[in-house]
Amino acid sequence: MASEVEVTVCTTELYQLVAISDQDLAELVGHGIAEPHDQQAVEWQFDEAAVAQITRAVRLRRELQVDWAGIALALELLDELEELRRENGALRRRLERLEE
């Protein structure tokens, strides 16, 4: 039986992995872009999904030159677009089956 392994990254590792400052990370978390496991902890821990989201946010900020609030909105809209594309694909497949 396979067990799931949860990988977490602490802030010190994150600063090196993503090249983000502690102030930017605090703002990013403040805008709800990513959430640490325990915001009250001395050193935050982030799971793989949060690290991916932080990486995505930092890249968008560098490319778009927008503040963190704008990045939070852009990420929300990109996620919504991805979901709509998935739904559209599923509906197209259903329609194709009905047309056969």
C-alpha cells in the first residue's frame, strides 16, 4: 500500500529557491496568494502547491511589474480561465459522443 509523502519547504529554503525577500513573502501571504501551514509559527512551512503558486506569482510580478494585489487578481483570473478551459474540453467531449 502506497503512502503519501508531504513535502514542505521552510522560509529559508524558499528564499533561496524562489529568490524572494521576507518582506515580499509576507505581502504575498497577506494577499492570500499562498498560505503557510501555520501562520503563527516562527518559521513558515509551505507545501509543494504553495511553493508552485509562490514561484508563479514571483514570475508574474517580475514580468508584469504589478503590485501583489494585482498579482493576486491575475492569479485568480488565470485559475478561473484554466477551470473554464477544462470544463469546455469536457463539454466538447460529451458533445462529440452525443453526435456519434
